Amino acid sequence: MDLIITVLVAFPLGFFVRNRMAAYVAYIAVHSFVFTVQCEELLRAWVGGDYSAFPKNPDSGPWGYLLVNVVIYAAGFGLVTLGHVVHARRRRKAALVTLSHGDARPSS
């Protein structure tokens, strides 16, 4: 669930939100909500006897789960940054095209 939301939300946030810091904060907010729901669902499954996400022993830490989610979280920030960079390049390219067309004046 976390990976799907990251792929669907992070790049568009970086692309459409002009302020990069605001895009990062929006991504943090979305990720926090989804991560909470995901953890709650996995915890319910763990209590019900499914040990695929968390170890059977409650005293050992779920390091694999932690590592995967840190990588997904970092990739989301990378996608937000990539979206911002792509949008900035397109904006610059459009400004250059506009300037080049504006400079060509018809002779009278």
C-alpha cells in the first residue's frame, strides 16, 4: 500500500506544487497517514497469526520491514525532487521558446 501511494503521489506533488518544501511536507503528510493505516493492518494480521511482515517473537525487531519502508520513503522524496526538477526544466524551456518567438519581429 505504501509503495503504491508513493509511486502515484510523490512525482505529481513535485511536479504540480511549485514550492518544493510544500511538496515535501505534503508528501510527509500523505505518507504518514498511509504508513499508519498500513502498520495497523499488518499488526491486525500479526495478531491473527500472520508472521510474514513481523517476526513471531515480539521481542525481536522487524528490521526487514523497517528497511523496506525507509527505502520507499527515501524514494518518495527522490520522486518529489524529480517532479520538481522536470517541471522547472519544462518551465525554462517554455520561457525560452516564448522569448525566441517574441524576438522575431516582422519587417515593415
